[in-house]
Amino acid sequence: MTEPSRETTPEAAEPVRGENDDALASPSAAEPVAADGDGGGDESQDAAVGDETGGTESDGAGSGEGAAEAAGVSEAQAELAAQRELRARIEQRKSEKDAPIEAGAKLRGKAADLLAAVRAVESGTTSGTAFFEEPEPAPRRPAAAAPAVTARPTPKQPTAVPETLAAVREVLARGGAPETLAGPTAATLGEGAAQALLDDPWRLLSVPGVGPEHADGFARALLGAECGPGDPRRAVALVVWLLERAAVRGHTALEAAEVRAGLAKLSLPDPDAAVQEAISEGAVLVFQEEEAPSSEDEPLDEGEAAAAEEAPAADVPVLLGLDRYALAEESLADGLARLVRTVSGESWEGPELVTAAGAHGLVLHTGGEAARGEAVALARVARERGLRVAVAVHSENGRRRLGGDAVTVAALLSGEAGPGRDEEGALALDLLVVLDAPQLDVESAAMLVESLPDGCRLVLSGDPNVLGSAGAGRVFADVLAARVCPQIASRVPDPGPIGELVSGIGIGELNQVEAPGKEVVIVPVRDAGEAVHRTVQLVADSVPRAIGVPPEETRVITVGHSGSAGTRALNAALKQRLNPGPGRFGGFDPGDRVAYVPAPGRTVGATVLSADAEGLRLESESGEKLLVPKERVETALRHGWALTAHQAAGMRWPAVVVVLPGDAAQGLSRPWVYTAFGRGERHLSVVHGVDQALPRAVAEGVSQDRTTRLRPLLEALLADAEG
């Protein structure tokens, strides 16, 4: 790959001429590539496989290891149970905090209106439970809740009862909504779903896959002339929906001005009143981010509101957030600060990472793929010192590559793998090393840290240049930015031509690399159709013949699911070539490569074995047998020869083909290119049709930032400790 400037296209080291030409033939002269612009990529982050409007790019950069059949509990049910336990712990911790700082008396203007509503909810004069039910306070680590866990917790309400489903179907039919929404609606709204829809038809908007236009139509059918665009129930639902959509893009909060702008686009006659209504109903929380935030950073009181009024809005924004992410960020900040404060420093002999881990409760470790060895070596040293140690990774793919006794974060939290828990419900650990830390979303990170006992050391290790987590938050980046603990940067470079290429991308340079063993190959294409054709040729013929990597060990990575060269089109073409069949099991055949998403943000690579009355049976990359219930096949399963970069984050394969058709240009960023190009261990082919968009994306490094609160929370908590 030649070194490009912003005006130059990377040279095509290995152009493909014809159907039977080997795409990995000897290098020949470079030729420019014409970009094809037949649509847009969809690199947005999705919360679930079936919700394309929600951004399915993140429907699986994760690690779910399948259902816990022995316990009779599904991945999704275990996830809900874990979130309930987290909320109970957070509520107890919040109740133990000191009384809030006394409020000032300078409240005025719009902030006064917003924050008076918050105080009304807090004081109990206005109900705050319309949308979110709080659990009963529980002890921080109840011994009875988790004694030496070996199976996932059983949820209280695993499935909707038939009576609930029947009632929901009846209400949906009255509103003209499809019957297929009955199951998801009952699961989302619970036992009283039917009555909830009758009382507030816009509650339908909380069901995955339902948009404002669908909810508006449903409400008009049920309410008739009473339905109007300014209905307070519609206002609350749309505010929550905007924040949920923002969470899909990684935000844990949004500026109030951005929410009002979004409401105006949805034909809300009075966005300001809509925001106030959502706050007064307890559907959203308000936060004030300041240069020197208070140690608690709770929802605004009058004194904080006065400061917000006096400061320019651009400098001191008012943030709106959903309580689930607010609670998770507060719990995570508290937990990290607790680890920092409760570890007694010791002198450990060894490399820089080892000495830092001995002396501190929280350590950050940055570096590329080769740096993982340093973190694993730390775990080995700690075990030799007699400590209880676990190494956790993001995905099953990563666990398999690492070997040893590594576990995935999901399996560690569920109790499916790992050391188990002590009599207080905490993980029986003295040191936890988390690899792939950039893939931690705020809720998973909060549950993980909350599970660690006082005095446990935590090392978060990862590459800060890769794409962030599929879920909300930017945990690793926020903790790095807060500078509240030692940060150890690895000096071990990633080896080989791929490592050299990716290292250059990380600093904004698309450099020429020598690849005598065809480790890096550029295949120029003119349009999306040719991109699909060349991709199939590479996977099925060229890479196996020239590199020796079989098709089952090669993955294709592209910008999004839709489009003429998205994952759908590529998977269809690859199936036709590699495993043709009628798709008699819900669109799948035995031998199909699939991406299974047991929970949002977690992908398991697997192969279809068979199907029966219970569902589709798979075998994961690690050899584990999985069952996908038949009702979840359509929403939780995709063909998996081709993935998005967010799905592939935290995973690697012997060979990778990155597909960049002309319509992918708008989805490119430096983190995207860095992540995609770094997934290949031995070989990388780039099907290149984006012309100068590739070097421009690498040089400019443009990527969407995320609005979060973890950094100021951490800074305040640990600044108070130092003071």
C-alpha cells in the first residue's frame, strides 16, 4: 500500500483483471479506483439484530456464550436479572450517601422550571414512577443472593403468560398494529401491558423496532379525536425515545438543547414543555456538568441551577439522561474510587505494569494486539504471589485465542465461568485483568466493578484506537481522560506487515508496507456489484490457494448491514458459493456460518447444526453447543460470513477481507479503519472502491464523540479523596 496524501488514492498493489485471475497474483502496476455512490452505508450502532432503524452495526461486537440450558434461563433473562440486582445495589448505596449540599436561592428562568420539577419528584409531591419502577433497597452485597454462583440467576417473570399475550393482541388489533408485536410488547411492558397501552398508547414506542410514526398511528386509532401532537403522554414518550436512540449511538446523556431540537423535528408544538413534562413524570433526569462538579453530581438542585443560569449554556450544558445510565455511571464511578482507596500498595518486582499493579488498586494499560501478552504476564506473576486472579476478555473468539483459563466478561458476571463468589456475593478475586477494555459499556462495567470486593486490584487493558463499545458509554476512554490512576503504555509493536499498517493508521498515516508473503493485498473495484464478486472470489478461491487459509477461517468486514455491498448482500452471495441451500430452517441450512446475538452488543460466531421443535441448534467457534429458540431465530440470528466492524471488534481471524464499496465512504473514520484492518492475523485483503475517502478518513480521524458523565464523576470523587 503506497503512502497516500490527502489528494492521493492508495495504489492498488494487486489489481484483479478477470474472473479466473488470481486476486493474489504478483504485484503489478497501480491503477486508480472510481468511486461508486449508489447509497449510504449504515455503520450506525444497533441495539439488536432485528432493529435496523436502531443501528444494527452494534448488534454484536460482544461475547455471549449461549443460553444456560442447565438453569433454564436465557441470555436475555439473565441480563435482566443482573440489571435488577445492580439497581438494587445502587439504590442502597445512594441511600447511604450524605445529605445533599444545601441549595442556593438564585433559581430563575427555564432552569428554574426544569429543576423545580426535579425537586417535586424527589420530594414525593409528584409521581416519578410512570415509566421506571425502582426496586426495594437491598444490602450492597447480600450474602444470600450469591453464594458461590455456578449458574445464572433465575428471573422473576421469565415469560409472558398467555392471558397477557391475548389481552395485548386485542389492544394491538384495535390500534391497527401487527399481531407480531404482542410478544415484544408484553416482554417490554410486563403483565399489565394491555392496560398500559390503553392508558397511554405511546407506551408502544418503548417496544424495539417501533418508531414515532407507528406509535402516532396506533394512538390515533385508539384515541380518535382526543389524539393530538401536543398530548403530554406523547411528549414524555418522545423524550424517552430520543434518549434511548442516543444510547444506541453510545451516549449516556444528551444536552437539553439537542433533545429540544429533536422534539421539534417530531412535530412537538412546545419542546420546552415536553422536556418539563418528562422531568416532572420522572421519565428523565437532569444533570449539570460543571468545570468543578460536586462530588455527588446528583440531579440539579437550586444552587446548581443558579450556577447554570449564570454560566453560558455553551460552557455549562444542562444534560438529560435516563435513570438506568445515570445509575450505572454513578455506581461505576463509586466502585472505581472504592478500589483506588481500599488497596494497600505493595512493592512488586518486575516490568512497569507489574510494579504499578502492585502499588495501586486501578491501573490502565494501553497497547495493540501484542500488548495483551504483558497483561497476561501480569496475571501469571500475581498467581505466583498466591493471589486469586482472573483474566476476562470481550468475546468467546478472544477467549479461544488467548487460551488458558481466560473467561469472557459475560460468563464472569453470570457465574457461568470464573472463580465464583464469596460469602458476601463478591467475586472471589484479588486481581482482575480485563482485556478489550474499550468494548466495556457502562452497564456491564458497573456490574463488573460492583462485583469486586474491597481491596481487589483492577487492570483495564486495551487499544484506545479501536471502535468503542456497542452499548452506551465510553468507559475506557473516560477513565483514561480522568487521569485518576497510573497509565502504562506498552512499547511492544504489533508484528508483521499488518501490524505496521495498522500502527500507522493509529497515528493518521496510511503508509506503504512491504508484504512479501502477500500479507496485505489491495483489490480495486469500480462498483458495489464488482465488490461483492471479488469478495466471494477472495474468500472461496484466492485466499485458500495463495495463503492457505480455508473459507471457514476467513471473515468479511464491511461498513453496514444494508446497501448493495452490506452484510446482507455479501452473506447472500457467500452462502450461494460456500453453502447453497433453500434455507429451510428459518432461512438457514446446516453448515451456514451465523452471527448469534444472545443480548444486544454481544455476538457469538457459530455454525448451524440442525433444527427441531425447540429451535435452531448451533456450534460456537469454541465448540459449545447452543440452542436459539425458534421465536428468536428471526431477530437474534444473521448469516455470519460477513460482519460489521462493531461486531468484529475484540475478535480476530487468520484472514480478513475488508470491503469498501463506493457507498461506504460516509461511514468511514479512523477508528473504523483501524478496527477493521486489525482483525486479520495472517492476511488482510482490502476490496477498495472508495477512492480518496479511505486516506482522508485515516488522516482526518473523524469519529462521532459520545456524551457521557463518567469522567467528571470520577474526577470529583477522587479529587475529594486527595483533598
